[in-house]
Amino acid sequence: MTTSRLLPSLRGIVGDWSYYVTTLTFRDVTALIKSTDEIHERIRLADWIQRVAIDAHAKDIAAYITETPQRFLGSLVVGVYGGAPNWTSLNVRVPEDEGITPEQVENLEGRIGLLHFSGEEKLFAIDGQLRVAGIKQAVKQADGSDCPLLDETVSAIFVAHDPKTEEGKRRTRRLFTTVNKKAKIVSKAARIALDEDDGYAIVTRRMIDEHWLFSDDKKYVLYSTGGSLPALDTTSITSVVGLYEIIKDITLVDIAFGKKRPMDADIADALAQAKSYFDTLLESIPEYSSTFLKEKHKPGYYRSPTRNHLLFRPIGQRTFARATRLLVSRGKSTSAAVEALSKAPLYLQNDVWHHIMWDPVSSTMITNKIVIAEAQLLRLAGQPVRNKSSAAKLDHLLKSV
């Protein structure tokens, strides 16, 4: 915010949140409410959250606002970053003959007041990102300081967290994902970027934040809503969603790890497993070393029909991670598991991968046979497959082709 604001409001409490209910003009919404990047430090990750959660649908909301006379917008839930609102209760006077008791008056005085912002706070939409984006587009399309839309209002509920602590930001991220899971607004990809209860999502974000391979300047991780890589992408090794899936495949964790926030020690252990796995790949796989350590090639160099490496394809990465975890669960170290699997032919143009992970007729990837692909990788590496069922599926496919 750039100027001081004083807003009439109601104060309420739910759970361990204090909140304040007021209204904002479209002018205020346009000028004051920022994107969700205020609750995540990584610029590219935050920008990606904004795109996948909001921009694709903002146009429809803007059209609704500008074309529907009977328009109505639900309340925005607005986070306050950089300080708590300064709220002051008001004295309430009511006529004595209205039958209102002193207790009722006292209750009103504790709930009706003024909400003061100094101008230093930053506001972002926890719930209502689409409405905020739609309002901004509608105002922009109207184009003009005299636009009648600027004086229309939308109800807003303010909540605040302590930005100086990780716990404060964590509370807000959790509120964001909890509210939006219920509303079914935010995509799976955005929840991966913000969810504070899904252990795999937490580890994915920390990998992006802490491992040099996924730093913004390297541009090896693609911020997209899916797990696949575009055919023309030559710089990415995986996407955020793809990394999330790899982490699910490689980490040995409790079954509830992705459903209920794990203990910090369990998160740290899973993160260590993921880091160890990628570090081992960088050290043990020549193509990884030449690409990411020596920087002789871009990742896309190993995604051509004639030079098609399993560990540069999302489905191949998942297959290798699953097989590695299986061998680790059988007692091997991560380095020993990777070394064993690396003895298998890893280039998908090889006949042993035809119709399993590579279609030689259409020259396209096959992505829906990961169980069979894992069984083939283990067998080619001289390791026992996962179980009889996966062996039978592999044998049946090989016979059919």
C-alpha cells in the first residue's frame, strides 16, 4: 500500500485467526492487492503460481463484470503481508427504548471498529485471486479514471501473518491451499507450490530452493501445469510437477507423507534422500555430468529420436527413480542402486525399449506403461523385478509385439 487507509470493519475470530470484514472499491482492489508472490520468495516459482492459478480464467470474470448488470462478487480473503492491521473498536450508542441490553451493546463495541493501514503493508488475495484479476482486467478495459466500475465495491475479509517468521508464512500458505482446495480453484500444480500439508510438495519446493540444479539461473526446471516437457524445450530437465512425481517415486516415507503434514525430521530425511539421489545421478551418469556439471550440452540434446536418453524424459526419470527406490528398499545404497541400473541400456532408440517407452512407428514417447517400463529396466540391469504381476505384464507385452 502506498497511502494510509482507514476502513470501517467488523472484527471476528475463527480458530486461531483474527479477521476483519470490510469493503473495498474496485479502485482499491486494482491499486492495492498484489499477487501471491508475496508469500513465496522464489521469483520464478511465485510468477508461475500467479499464471497457473489466475490468469487463464481472469478474462471470463472480467467479461462477467462488464457485461452483466446484475453482477455480484463473493468476498475476497485478503492476506496482509508486512504487518498486522491496526484495529480500534468504536463506542456504540443505541436508543434506550430499543430493548437492547448492556451486554449486547458491549458485544457490539468489541466487534465494530475501524481498520487502519499505515501504507507499508502489502496485500494479496488468499481466496478470490480470479475475482481480483477479473476486476483488474475489467477496469483496464474500461480505461479511464472516471470509469464507474472504480467506485463499485466488493466485500473483503482481511487476515494477517508475521512475515518475519517461517511459521507465519507457513500459516498463510496453508490457509491459501485449504481455502482453495475447498473451492476447487487452484490447480494441482499451484497446490504443489503452496501446500503445507503435503510432504512431497514441501520437499519439492525445498529442492527447488536449496539444490543448485533447480536454481532460477540454470533454468533446468520448467514452471508449467503438467509433468511433460514441450517438444521444443531444450533447456529443462523436468517440470515442477515432474519433480514432484520423481520425489514421490524416490523417497522412502510413511504412507501418510502426502496427506498430513509430516514431522520436520521426516521432511528433512525425505529431502536428504532426494538430494542424495540427484547428486548420485550427477556423479554417476555420464550424460548428466556432461550436461549439468560440464555444461557441454543442453538437456534437449538427449531428447532426439536418435539420441534419446531415458533420464532426460519425464517418464524415464520416474521409471529410474521407482527402480532405485525399490533397490534401496532391498538394502542397496543409493549409489549402488544407481550404479546397478546404469548398466542397462538407457537410450530409448534401442530395440529393448520399443513399444514400452518408445513408439518406433510414430517416433513418440509412451507414457502410460510405467510399471512395465520399471520391470524392463530392472530386468535389463540384471535385477529381480518388483513382483510377479509386473513380470507377467512385461512378458505379455513383449510377446504381443
